[in-house]
Amino acid sequence: MIISKIYKSPVAVNLLNSNTIANQAFAEVETSIIHNCTNGSDHFIINNSQKNCNGVVPIKEGIYERLEYYYNWYREKPLPYLKEDVKKGGPIDVYKEFESSDSKIKVGLEFETGNISSAHRSINKLCVGLQTGAIDMAILILPIKSLAFYLTDRVSNYEELEPYFLLLTNYPFIVLGFDAEEYNPSVDILPKGKDGMSDRAIHKWKE
């Protein structure tokens, strides 16, 4: 898989330039995307035989499982503000705390598998986490438009969300748009998920 589009807010750029463990967090996410493969190959191939033929959940799971197994990220970290104050809103998809001798940073990540409304909710959730201090850096992952054409119907894409990145200027926020390394109509179609996959988590967050 390749990262073909990337947005880093000015605040995120400053954080990455000044903080070693923030760079480590970004590198772990970046590596987990780049090394995500399909169909038993050593790279990411997508079936492009017809529109909307592939599921997106297997792609997400490949990235999440690598983050869990290799880097000890945790799934489903509740945000105190949403859980205790307003009592509405779900947890952050994936979360990890990084710490060095002189610094600590909490990173929240969302992988968007839904439509554009779902993508905006993911952004809002991460911004609430940043504004309330539950996380110090936010990352959103989603496909670019040309790849989304071959994924689940109406799945949101990077270009669709791009006009709203202006709202993220004052937050340490990164958005990554990924693409396949190869398109091939003869490879297996990725199955479409029917429900949540959180039970597969090996590192589910526990308070």
C-alpha cells in the first residue's frame, strides 16, 4: 500500500519537527500502512473489475493488526468527555501513549470506513479528544478517490474531505490518503464486512 496524499496541519508539522516521540508515533502508523498487503502478495493489489466490488474492513484490519502486534497500540479508547460528561459518542479506534525521559504524547487514530458523514464524525471526535487533552496528536486514514471507486459504495475519500482541512489548522492533525500499489481485475475481491470487528482485537483498551 502507498500513502499518496497527506495533510499535516501547521501545528502537526511543528510537533513532528520538535518532538522525537511524535515522529515515532507517525512512523509506526506510516510503516503499518506501507506494509499492508493483500491476496498473499508482498504488496497491496486491489481488484478493479467493477465499481464498489471490494470491502474496506479487511484493509483497516490489516493496518490495525500490525499496529497491535508490532507496536502495541490499543483499540477503542473512550474519551472521558464523551463517556462521562455528555454520555454520547464512541471511543477512538486506535490509541497509544508514547513516553521518553522528557516527554509524553498520547495519539489517537481513526480509520474511516463509512460515508462522508461518518468521516466528519471521526474528525469531530478526534478534535474533541485534542481540545479536552485526552490526546495530543490525531491521525485520520482513508482511501483516495480513485481507490474508493472500487471499495464499498459511498465510502468517503481523501479528496471529498480535503476542503474541510482548513478547520484542522490549529490542531496537531494529520490526514493520510492511501492507494493500492497495483490494480488487477483477476485478483480476489476483498470481502465486505457485515458488523464490527473489535472482538478480533488483541490489545483492546481497558480502563
